[in-house]
Amino acid sequence: CTDKLKEEKNTRKANWLEPLLAKSLAVSFWAPEWCVNYFRLVRMEALENAPMASDREFPVIMFSHSFTGMKEQNSALLQELASWGYVIVTVDHPHDAALVLYPDGSTADFRGYDMPNDTIPENWWKFRNEHLRWRALDVMHALDQVTAMSKDPESYLYGRLDLTRVAAMGHSFGGAAVGMLAQLDTRIQCVIMLDPWMWPFGYNRMKMGIPCPLLVFEAPRFLGNRDILCIS
């Protein structure tokens, strides 16, 4: 790595947040101006436009953020995994994330609570269960795009991905989403859930099980109010 980096002209560390995203995020949350400047200064232990090694194929990890979160939220963890030779694909969930920035500069703000005003718990659960399926389909779509890029000679990912080794990782609502994804997509070889919000997953789907190795990190204080057995 050190020898290769000496050949690179640009070794600028990557922003944690894109400057425009940092500004838009602060404006959306009525944050003071210094927050914008601080966010724009935070750098990751990663380089912009770093070339990929061409002598191997790398396993892939798909990541889904939490409810009202954003794809950058677990960057410290994900850059650590990347340093061990994984290609990390973090997925934006428009109108479910705190804020999504599109390439043309437009944004999609959080609207995850836009749902029928219904006081019946069962109807509320059905809405969130469908919401979870949209989440899983977002990640599936992203995996489809990455797969296409790996087969495109014009893409920087061409021939660089080992698509026989694909993991899915998520936090909270994203944790439940990657569990559902594993049930829907046989390309997922293992699942990692970080404090998964399993209530929207549903009792019947939970009884189906996760069809691949599963690792769950759950804070003890979350266990009581996230018990999926309440669905039954």
C-alpha cells in the first residue's frame, strides 16, 4: 500500500460528508452555521479516488442505515472493514434517511412517518412491515447495480468483486431490512444485524428464519421493547 500511494498524485483524505450534503443537512435541521463548517472539516481514514488493487476479487458488504439515519452514519466501522479487504456499499434510503443528496444537487428529506393516521396497532404494523420490504428492495436494487458495474469493462469495479461472497449488514431498521433481504435474495451469504428493530419484521416471517449465517449485536436495553412476539 505504501509503495502504491507514493505513485499517486492525489492523496487527499475523503470527506466524511460531502460539503453540499453537510450544508443541506444543517439547514434541514435548523443547525447553527458552525455545524456546517465542522461537518465539512471531518475527514475519514480513506483517500478520494484511491485505485483498487487489480490482482484479486474482493468480497462485498451491503449496508443499510437506521430509521432517520444516513449512509454515512457507520463510517468508522465500515472503513475498518474496508481496510481488511471488503468492498462496502452503503445504501441511501430516500425519504427514510435524514437527508439524501442526489448527483444533480437535489435532496430527498426525511418523511418516514408519512403513513395513514390510524390508531389501530395492527394497521400501523402492516404499514411498517411493507415499509421494511421497500427497504430490503432498496438494498437489492443497489446490489443489482453493483453487479452490473462489476461486469462493465468501463467501470472501475470491473472484475474486482467476488459476488459469491456477499454479506448484508444493517443497523436498527436497516438490521431488520437486511434480514428480510436474505430471505428474498439468495446472493446474500451472511447477515450482520446491529441492534435490529425487529417489530416490523413480523412473527410469521421470523418463523421462516434467516437462510444463512447470522450475527446479531443487541444492546440489552433494547430487548424488551423490540420483542417480535408482540406481533402474534
